[in-house]
Amino acid sequence: MTIFENVMDRIDTVAEVLGLSDNDKEYILKHKRVSHATLKVNGKEYDAWRILHNDDLGPGKGGIRYHPNVSEDEVKSLSFWMSIKNSLAGLPYGGAKGGIKVNPKELTKDELQELSRKYVDAFADVLGDNIDIPAPDVNTNAEVMGWMLDEYEKVKGAHAPATFTGKPLELGGLETRNEATGFGGWLVLREMMNLKCINQKMYCPPEHEHVTVAVQGFGNVGKYFAKYAYMNGLRIVAVSDSKGAVYNPDGLEINKLIEHKQETGALKGFKNSKDITNEELLELKVDVVAPAALENQITEDNADKIKADMILELANGPVNSKADKILKEKGVTVIPDILANAGGVVSSYQEWVNNKLGNYMDKEDVLKLFEKIMVDAAKKVYIESSTKNTDLRTAAYMLAIQRILKAKHARGR
């Protein structure tokens, strides 16, 4: 299934549960602004987009990705997801997304910087700290945001640090940014386990300390999630990267695994572990599987083989809508991406506020506020799911869409 087909399928389900009118459903799916440009670097042309889905709750917010598979359909779908994610977290943002159809590995660093600056030149008029605020995404990082901020300030002739988030520390970034999504995923999982303990007598201490977890993907998100889960007593039995996975039913020492990856460039060959495939990792008999890599990892083709009790969607769209239905019938709890991986945009919000106020919170205060936002969102979704007797994803979409529509009606639209 394409990303857009997944979006449509889930909106149909939510619209039916909420009893949305055709007008409201059409409004939720409509994009406010689609901007396209062709960027030229060293004689080669690259398609680029910046798309604003909705801004009823505030300026657009969402990352910019560099990937050869970037398309208008993908960016539109991802901008919709950002609207839902930002609304669910209670942030004063609409949803936006950007991308360039390029393989960044084929460009030199100078070419990459030139391409990044030309992106800003093309879309400067639709960006701004009260209009649309980009951040890093696939194959972009703090360095790219630094280039983009510099170019934007040149174009506008003024300092505007709040226009981009995920920046280098020297330009107003947060030191907690790299770990935010993974840490947020841990907070959401912890809260869900605590709520299940209180209401369903599941995952309670001391059993809580023996929860087994398999993590697919060991980039920033998967690595920091595994690190925090491990620090808090969960047993990480399997971890994978693009080259394969390692497995030890007695648990992996995550800090030493991180060192092994840094030294060898891969997870394979880690002491006291067995090499397995990414596919085998997903099908392990564990309490929690956390897909933290790519979309469409669990589909109608392998959903029947999933043995985990819970799936924590740290990646965007790792479970497609057809698989959702199969997993629901099997009794598998899916903690949706729009909740589980919202830590990145929550951190961006904190950076944006700091930049706009010029008043920088210390790390302890940043983490305290961050935890409150993530935990409050998890509680809301769990309560809505229990009250409406629906799955967590449907509950999350219901809460997010209702907030957007309330803002729309408050504006008299």
C-alpha cells in the first residue's frame, strides 16, 4: 500500500466512528498549499517540494527529507501526518513537510550545501517562524539546518533562528534533540505499561522489569530508545541495522553494543549473540517489537507471523492499515507512530519557543516539560481508547482530528 492509501483507509475508519460530515472529511484531507520547484546543481535538476497541509492550530511544522523516492504524494501524506501528530501532542502547530528527490550520497558536501541553499531560495516566501518551520528528516541533520538558516537570513536580511529547528547548538539548537524521539518513545511505552498495569493487571512490577523487547533499526531513534529501555530494566533481546540483526534471549548489553557498532560499523558479530535477519527479528516471541527504521515493515503479508503482544511504532508508518486489522484480531496492541515518535516535534517545539523568547531553559527543565507533554498525550490516547472501546490508533486520530476541526469552527471557517 502507498502512504496515501494508508492515510485514506484510516481516515475512513475515524470518520465513521466520529460521524464526520462529508465536508469535514474533505476539509481534513485537503492541503492548504503545495509548492514545487526544480533545483539545479552542477547541471543536474532535482524536484523539490514544501507542502503545508493545515494551519488552523498554528504555523506549519515538519521536516525536510532528501531521498531518491521523494514524491509529491509522499510529501503530501507526510504533511497530513504532521498535522495529526502536532494536534495530538497539543502543540500550537499545523502540519507541513518538505523534500528533495535526490540521493545525497551521490553529492559532494559542497554540492549538498548548494542544493540546501537553493531549496531555501526557492521556498523562502512560504517559510517563517509564524508561517512554516522546517526541521531535519531522512538524510538531513543539524548541519543542513544550519546552512538553511544562514541562507534564509541572507534572503530576509534579518536574524530568524526560530524559522528552523534541529539546528546546531551554536545557532540555538537543543542539546537534547538527538535523543528526543527515542526518549519520547520510551516514555510512551512506559506510560502504556503503567496504565495496563493499573487497568488490566498487565506489565506490573516486578514483571515490568522482565519485559522483552526487539528493536528494528539502530539509528538515533532506535539507539536512544533501546538505551533508555535498557537503563530502566527492560530486556532488549534483539536489535537490527541495515546489515542484519543480533539476538540473545537473555538480553543484549546495549551500551557495549553501541560501542561495537561504532568500532565495526555493524551490529553483526557482537559477542554472546546470534546473527539473525530483520524479518526474523520482527517475528520473535517478545513482549514488545519496536520498528524504528522504515515504513511498511509489517504488512498483510507478515502480520499473521507477529508474536509480540505490543508494537511500538517508532518509525513513520511501519505497520500498514491492512496489517492493523489483522493485528487487532490477534489482540496485538499497536502504539501508533503519531504518538510513539512525537518526541522529535515536541523537542522542536521547545527549541522554537526558546528561539522566539530568547530565554533558554536548562536541560533539566527541558526534559521535565518534554516528559509532561509526552506522558499527557499517552494518557489521553489510552483513556479515549478505553472510553470509546477502540484501538489506540483510532483513538489518537479521533483526538487529533477533533482538535483541528474545533479550531476550524472557532475561526468561523
